[in-house]
Amino acid sequence: MSETEKSSKKTRTWKQDPEAVKADILKAARAEFAEHGLSGARVQDIADRIKTSKRMIFYYFQDKERLYEAVLEEAYRSVRKAEAALNLDGLPPDQALARLVEFTFDHHRSNTDFIRLVMIENIHAGRHMNNIASLIDTNTSAIQQIERICVAGKKAGLFRDDVTPLVIHWQISAMSFFNVSNRDTFSINFGTDLFSETAQTDLRKKVVESILASVMR
């Protein structure tokens, strides 16, 4: 295949598969925003990551702030989709809750860019999230999932009557998030012992035990 044919094929693909183009842009933008923040990220650098043009990015996302909001929206949608795929409804409530805690701990460890994006948005006082109407429904699903676990747990006589889904979600998020967000400063202050694979496995187990202990009768 000649260079002209390759170029033509590439152009046709980009025109015929806009969703794939948008996905590529979002992936590159997620990495750029996570590394440099909203203020420090450059659209040209995002374009360079996937060998496209700023014009193409603006065609799909209008400007840098709209692109950043799209990245946030997709980041939250992705984690909620993964939570739903756990299929926890068929498990005993204590096992379902333990599995959800394990998933969240592992997800955050494996997706440091997600943690950084949330930290960056908190620096901006969440003002961009306020522009994303779909996030209310997207993130409500996380509470609804824990609500079903709580209802089953109380019905089975396993969970205390005062257990609430929102508090459980806060506890899970707090422990799993801090493990990643404060790793660098924690390591400088106290050493890296907690961040070896063995120590992280043990810490994951302790987080599960702590959450369960907070809800069990």
C-alpha cells in the first residue's frame, strides 16, 4: 500500500468512525489533564498524543473546558459501569459489600489518573461537574447498589438498622482514595512500607474488615 493510500484510508476511517475518534481524544485528554491539570494541559499536546489536529478536537468538543468536562463524565461513567458489572445482587449482603470494597480499592490503585482528575476537580471546587447534568444519574447508581446491599443485609439480620448507603459509600471512597491520593506525601513522611504488594494486599483486607465491622450487628 502506497503512502497516499495509507493516508486516504486513515482519513476515511476518521470520517466514518466518529465515536472511535472521540474515544481516542478522550483517552489522550484524560492522560494530559491527569498529568498537568486543567490549567496546565495544552490542547496541542493532546492532539500530538494521537497525531491529530487541534481543529479536530475542537470540532468534537468545542473548547478545552468542554473537553475536560467530557473526560470527567467518561471517567465517572467508566467506574460506575465497572461497579454494575460486578453482579453483586446474587451474593449474600456481607459478601457483596466485601466485593464492592475490594473492587474500589483495586480500581483506585490501578487508575491513578482517575484519582488525580477528582483531586483536580476539587481544586476547582467542583464547578465543572456542576455543568455535567448526566453525572447525577451516573453516580446515583453507586448509592442505589449499596442501598440494595443494605436492604438485604438488614432483612437478613446481618446489618444494623442505622446503616446508611451514603455513609458506607463515603467510608469506602475515603479509604480507597487516600491510599492513592496521599501516597507520595505519606511515603515521604513515614516511609514506603505500606505500599509494597504484600502490604497493599494486607491493607486491602483491613479496609474490607473495617467497612464490614462498621455495618454488622
